[in-house]
Amino acid sequence: MSDSVELLRSMLRVRRFEERCVELYSQTKIRGFLHVYIGEEAVATGVMSVLEPDDAVVATYREHGHGLLKGMTARKVMAEMYGKVTGCSRGRGGSMHLFDKENGFYGGNAIVGGGFPTAIGLALADKMLDRDRVTVCFFGEGAMAEGEWHESMNLAQLWNLPVLFVCENNLYAMGTALSRSESETNLAIKASAYEMPAWTVDGMDVLAVADAARRAVDAIRAGGGPHFLEARTYRFRAHSMFDPELYRDKEEVLKWRERDPIDLLRNALDLDDQTWQQMEDEIAAEVEDAVTFAEESPDEDVADLMLFVYSPDSSAAGRI
Amino acid sequence: MGMFLMPSLGADMDEGTLLEWMVAPGDEVKKGQVVAVVDTAKSAIDVEVFETGVVAELLIEPGTLVPVGTPLARIEVQGAGKSAPDAASVVEPARVAESVVESAPEPVAEPAPSAPLPHLAPPIRHLMHQFGLKPGDVRGSGPDGQITRKDVLAAAGESGGIAVAAAPVPTIPAPPAPPSRPRVTPRARRLAQQRGIDLNAVQTSGPVTGADVESFTPKAKTPVDRSAAMRKATAALMSRAAREIPHYYVVNTFDITATLEWLREFNAGRKPRDRVLPAVLFLRATVLAAQAVPEMNGTWEDEYVPSAGVDLGVAVATRTGGLVTPRIVAAQDLDLSGLMAHLTDLVKRAKAGRLKGGELQPGSITVSSLADNGPDLLYGVIYPPQVALVGVGGVAPRPFVVDGELAVRTTVTVTVSADHRATDGRTGARFLAALGKALTHPEEL
Amino acid sequence: MATITYREAVRQAIRTAMKDDERVFMMGEDIGAYGGCFGVSMGLFEEFGPERIRDTPLSESAFVGAGIGAALGGMRPIVEVMTVNFSLLALDQIVNTAASLSHMSGGQFNVPVVIRMTTGAGRQLAAQHSHSFDGWYAHIPGIRVVAPATVEDAFGMLGTALADPDPVLFFEHGALYNSKGELPDDAGPVDIDKAAIRRAGKDLTLITYGGTLPTTLAAAGELAGRGIDAEVIDLRTLRPLDDATFVDSVRRTHRAVIVDEGWRSGSISAEISARITEQAFYELDAPIGRVCSKEVPTPYARHMEQAAIPSAEDVVRAAEAAMRGES
Amino acid sequence: MNDTQARELVLTALADVAPEIDTGTFDPDTSLRDGAELDSMDFLAYVSGVSEALALDVPEDDYDRLDTVNSAIAYVVEKASA
């Protein structure tokens, strides 16, 4: 399968997984908050495609796609959303707190901007240990109004840390349009104030995203210091499940849907129906298998409630 | 056939009002297509269908408020496909949609609290009702979101098994401040209780501390004259009985000549310490009668509460003229010798003022006996919250009709005082008859 | 045996740790070129260089978070937050990442970071620079909180804290920096689990930690003169709390007074009092006394500040009340 | 066993059951069950005391002979020497 077809398959896999989550949420199988990545798949897919396996990723609460693309199995993600012990975080994190040590996925974070310091810390460790590794920090444009963004951008550039900041600019921070939260709405220009290379890319064109990410990651690995990538994209569904979308009008959504990243690539590749259908069937099977696995997985034993508050071998374990 | 349910659109959404249908029966619908508008606590939200097919029937009228999970419409799934909307060929999905339709119940006979829910078998709905749970509260783990018994218990379990309904929370005016207790430290209370020291006797300037109790040496052994306090306690109890309990009495005299003869032989072979007194016979007979007529053996707390065992209260006159009624817990488990030994010990400690806390708790029925050269007849006052008292008169030779002839027999008159709120004459009489039968058939005692 | 100050003890501890383990490094505001706001890191910049003694911009959330990230990345960072007052800007990183990550990730990620902070009042720094939030942080499961009060602990606890797999908050009371104490030449790491009895006594138990230990020991000395033999317990760790040590002491003395520079409401002293009542209620011959800071933003004027924070006289008064069975 | 020993035995048994009786002033010829208000429980304990002190059985028929102090003393002397 050529790289491009692989990118198409990756995006479709995320799309179908997220659609199934919306359905399961409406049937009360998934609870809590649910933020899906439908419409923005090209950004994570493009960036992840240029990473090495042990590169690190720090994401946000809209992270199912990132987790899957960084190597987490659909089973572990779905079981986590069901709150089952077989989930990637033993059912304790849920949709907003997926973690996977083996795949270097340092989690979702429900605090907007909460992930920036973790990401630059990981990069600091890489730099001090001379490790040839890149840390990618995903965030929404809303996070750029948080103090942590300014502090972290400055520190990263100041200490020349190997970190790639990827801003998924989907034009709305929950219900607040970009122009109503940022004085400078050209986010790349805003980022360049920190003397950091900052580019804008069409977040709906996975090939463009991959190309930009490739250039940034190569520069970082060569010691070129942190880079900033603004991917202009759009979420086709509400911010979360309980959002009447009063802040944007339907025409705008339809306009962006015409540039659905999956359709764009599919048409560009002029893929034959037979290959497409095979992709659909394989993905449908994988998703259903994940749902069945989650349905049949056991809950965590309540007796383990206190487990891992402290490390099991610590003398503080089990004490308050 | 797919069932289109009221979707859950948020973590805290239990129910929704169908505002508007965007489709009609017979319309074709595609997966992801908006088919209705639902009003929630936040605002109206477009709701999409997750299956491609044809609308078979709309089940809910616009404007109806229904819990999450309620079926809103039936959709004939086109070949039960679950793939991309415009796909030509169709793949058999893991679960067949048709099975859901068969399980939809006919109109439910018993009154369903809300619109009929196909996923909820009546026992499940009843169980949820018991825990005050709504469909939205429970995550169905069975096929097609079927809610199982385990799910309900788990959901209830989450709230500790006790239904925590969001009921209006009253504000209670603070009751008047209680009279301040004498200042005694927790340690002092513990030591006093362990050493059987009466805290009132420990005189100190500040609060009574553990050290005070440790260094306290009780005054000379002469028993503390507590008759005044005891008199006050009895007075309070008796006036409460008079205020609250509508007494009625049933009386009978029994010829116990044979029984006493039986007792003489029973005692003949025993050392004095092990001999059984007539008083114990009345206790035993009362126990047997209480077991035969349980309506008399319990307490009145706005309604009658029968007692599991027979906790026999025994009225004991103390040497200083007071009266105390310690109880023998589970007296039904003691035979005559057991009752005698227990009674001897109880009376001895009652007279010395060294009864244990548990013994002073109210029993389930009381016997007041003046058998030793006492008056013929005794109308006793019931000890609240009990519902009956057995009064035993003096044992003495009296004229008595035997086989139509007048004869001199040793007899005893037993009065049963009973609480008319709990029982009626007929029950009191049945109890007295059972007591009499036991009293006159010693081999049964 | 050397007599050194508490400040030097902490510095030696940092130097020893950095020499023993390449992964150990320190970052914080003005710890390098300037030598540390309170002079703790004086000389370390010249000895270890800018890579391992990293001055940071005034970005508490970023550099505390970076310390957490670096710990995740395999380092053993010491993060110096100049004072606990500024740690409020990094509270989200400490609570929502450092303390929660291990449990929330199902045990995948532990965060071996040590965060050192100066704490406490008494140096006329006024309201914004005089807070005592050691007790606050002890409310949070997932982190350890230690409060070394002696030179030996100031030196010995840091090594143990760095070896701990979980985040350790290390509170140094400002008033202790100049205090002197003996440090044996072969002094090594000490435990961070147990409280210590600093003075044996039989009439009542005085429980304290960190900066108020000297105040409490002074009060115990005064009480001895008045015929009251007070036992003094230095908690040393606020989370987890070593309640066995102070509860056993109360079982012997039947009276307790807790000395805590935090504000009384919702303080660590309230938690200690609750644990004594839960575990030794029937041993008590007096209400549990508490001597805390007055619930007021710490004022600048010296006499006003002294009136606000716990004094030896306050402790003596509380102890005598306890002997009378009053609170 | 002489009178004084028998008196000692009877009065000890009586005091054990009814400590409030002043054996010095109590009329030795009045009925214990009526005069001293010993109820049947007390009287049985008193009889048991005498019986155990004598290490002899006291059948129910002999109860009347123990009903006053003097008759009890006579009874004890008689039984002890038999």
C-alpha cells in the first residue's frame, strides 16, 4: 500500500472509530465528556506519519485519533472509554486521559494548556541525555491564550529544546470564535515573536501537513530547536456531545465539509471502489471487535481503588 | 428493524423532549442524517440517526418528555447494513438488528411509570423503581443495551445501594440547647465504666479526669441509698404507662396443688442451692404462654413490634423499698434449673445495686409476683413499651370446686394486664389460658 | 562532626546528589548566576555549570511542569520554587499532573521529581511572601510532603526524596536557614516516613513540624519550669502522616496541643486533631489544643506579624489550658 | 458443736442474705419469713447457707425449724451432734 493510501486508511480508521463513539455515547455506553476528531483527521495523521516510534507525543482531550495514530490499539482505547480495566489507563482516565508508555503517548490532558510544560520537560530530558528524539505537543488555538503557552514557547526557544508545537486551529475554542479570543489571529506570526520558526499549513490536506511536519521534524532532529506549526482545520461536529452549536452557522459547516480531508485525498488518489470497500470492511471489523472487547471486558476491582496513588514499591503506598 | 432511541446528549442528561420530527413514515434516512430536534436542559439539539433505512413508524408525539433510551421511532434498516452511506454492497453486521424488534413487548399490563421501554423487562423496571433509578442512570451491558439485573445493582451500588433521590432538602430549626452534662472526660468515662465506679460519686473541682477516677477510692461499703432516685424513675415510668397505655385485665385462679407436689419431688433429690422455687414456675409458664401467643410478647412503637425471643422482665423489690425490673434475655432457652440459677443471681445483684446495663434494658414481657404470703390478687401496671404484664397473687389454700365438690386446694390467682392498642380481650384470654395450662401441667414446664 | 547551618546542609545535600547521579540537576529562578534567593545554591553554578544548574525565566508553571516532564523523560530533577507563595502559579501542574499521573494512567507513569520551596513567615515579608501552605499540599494524594526542621534532616531527607519514585515537596522554613546543628561526617540519607520525638515527656504531647519546632521546644522548656513535662514530636513528614507516633504519645500523656503556622481552618492541625480523636478518643483528658497563625493576611509591621504567628507564649498558654482540661 | 458456735453459724448465714438486719437487737424468736421479711428467694439462700456450713442436707420439711433464730440454733446443734 503506498504511503498516500496508508494516510487515507489512517484517516478513515479514525473517522469510523469516532463515529462509532458518538453512537455509543448516545446509547449511554460511553459517559462523561466526549470530544471527537471528525474533520481534523489530516493534522494528526500527517504529523504522526513522519515520527519515529520512540518520539514522544503530548495531546489534549480531543485525543482518540492521536492515540490510535501513535500506535494504541482500538481495543485499548474503546475499553478505556467504557471504563474497563483492560482500557489503556485501567478505566481511570476515560476519553480525556488516554496514556500509553510503550508508544510514547504521554496522554491527553483536560486542562487547556496543561500539556505544554510536560512536553518541554520531555524535550529537556532528551536534550540533557543527548537522545535523538522529538516531542510533539498538540493543542488547540484556544490554548494560546493560556499563560502556559507563552511561558513554554519562551522556555523552549530559550533552551533550544527539541519540541514541535502543533496548533490544531479549528477556528472555535469550544464556543468562542478565534477573533473573539486572540488579538493577533494569524497564529504563526504570533508564534514567531519567540524567534521560533513558525509555519501555517492547510490542515485539510494531509499531504501538505505531512510535508510541513517532515521539514520541521528534520530541522529539530538536526538541533534546529523548537518549531511551530499552525494547521488550519475544522471540526465537523460540535465541540462535545452536549453542544447546540449556537456559535456558528450551518452554512459554514457545510462549506468546510466540502473539503473533507478524506474525500480530498480519496479523489486525488482516484482510488478504485474495491480497495476502498476493503478498507471500510477491515476498519468496520476492527471497530466492532474493539466494541465487543470493551463490552465483554471486566470492570476494575474496587479493591484496587488506591493502587498507584503512590508507586507500589514506595513506603508511602496505601498510606494517607 | 432498527429502533431509534432518545439519545443521551450529555453526561447529566436523563430525559429530553421531542420538539420536532424532520422525517415522516416512509422516508428514506441515511446514517448520520438529522431526523429530529430534541429539547434538553441546555437548548434544542439536532439529533441524527445511526442507521440507513426507511422510517417505519414514529412512536412519540412532538412535545413529549421521555427518558433517555426511550424508543422514538422504528426504522426498517436497509439490509441491516452498517457501512458508509453510499456503499453499493452490504456487509452482515456483527449483531442482527431484527432481534431488537421481536423483543419489543406488547403494551405492558401493569402501569409502567413512563412510556414502555423494550429494554426493560418488568422485574428490571420494578428493581430500578425500588432504587429510584431512571433508565438514563443505568448502563445496559446486555445485547442491544439490554439492561440486566447486574447493571441495576451496579448502578444502585454506585450510590451505595441506597437510592439517593434529589429530594427537596428541609431546613430544621435547631432544637433547644440540651442541659449541659457534668464535665467528664472520655477517658474518665471509660475508666469509670470499666471499674464499675459511679461517676456521680467522684467529686472534683474541674472536669472529672481519668486521673480522678484512678485515684478514686469508693467510700465505706455501705450501699449507697439510691431509693430516692429509684423511686423517681419508677414514678416516671408508671405515670407514662398510665398516660399512654389503655389497660385491660383478664384474671383466673388455678389449682396448683398437684404442681407443687410435683415440685416437692423435683426438689427432694437436690441440695438447697439447686432447689427450684414456685416463683420460677410462674416465669416458665409465662415464657411458654408468650411463645404460644406472640402478640403479647413485644413492644408498642406507634405499631406493635413482636420480639424475637422472650426477654422476661422480673419485678424485684430491693431491700431499701425500691422496685427494679431487670430482664432475663432469651428466657425461652432456659429450663427450670437454668431459670432458677439465673433468677437467683439476678435478684442478688439487683438487691446489691450491681445490675449490668444490658439487664436494665426493657424486656418483651414482665412478671410481677407477690407469691410469698402476698395478697390474693394483683392488678399490675404494664412497663412501657411492653404490651403485657403477668401479675401473680399469693399462693395459699383456698376453697375450690373439684369435680363438682367443694374442696380445700392450694391455688394462685394470675392477672394478665394487657395494652388494648396491641391486643383485645380474646388474645389476653388465650394467653392466660396457655399460662394456666402450663402451670397446671408441670411435666410440660 | 561539623557544625553547619541548615542552609549549608541543604546545599551539601544538593551537591552530593548531583555528584552521585548524572540524572540529578536543578532548575529555578536565580539559582545559578545569582546563587539562590536565599543563598542555598551559592557556588553550585560555578561547580556544575549552566546545564545542570539552570536559571529559569519567571514562568513557574512552565519550569515546574518542565521538571515534571523531565522526570517523565528519565531525569531526577530538583525544581526550586523560590517560595511557596509563587507555587500557587504552578498548582495546576503539581496537582493535575504530578500528583495524578500515576493513578490516572493506571500506573504507567510515575514522576520522580523533588520540588523545594521556602515557606513560612516571620521575616516581615508581608502577606504575599509569608504563606505556610505546607499543610495545604498535604491534602493531595499522590505527592509526598516533607518538612525538615533540623540540620540532619535538611541534609539527609533530600537524598531519600530524590530516590523516591513519586513527587516529593520539600519545605524549608525561611527562619531555619541560619539555624546551626551537628552533621556527622558520614551523614547519609534519612527516612521520610517517620515522625521523631525531640523531647520526651509525660504530662502532654506537643505536635509540630518545620519552622515552629524551635518555638515549641522553647515552650516545652518554659513549661518544665512550671512543673509541666511536655513531650515534643517533630512530624518530619506531612504526607503521608505518621499518625502512629503521635497517637501512641497521646495514649501515654492523654493531652495534646498541635502547633502549626498554617491558618487554623482546614489546616493540617485540624487533620491531626481529627486523627487523634478517631484513634485515641477514650485516652483524652482534655480537648485537643491548637496553636495556629491568626486567620489574617500576614502584616508587615514586626509586632503585628509576631502577634499573628504562633509564639512560645501561645504554646505555653495552650498547654496550661490542656492541663486544666480546657481548650 | 455448742450453742455459741451454732448461733455464729446461723447469724452469719442470715447476715449474708439480709445484711441490713442488726443481729444484736433482732428478736431471735420472731419468724424470719414474716418478721424479717425474707422472701422465699432470701429464705432459700439462708437455708442453703446453713446447709453448706453444716455440710448437711436440709430437707424442705425442716424449713419451719429454721424460721426463727433460736429454733435454727437448736436445729443446728441437733444436726451437728447426730
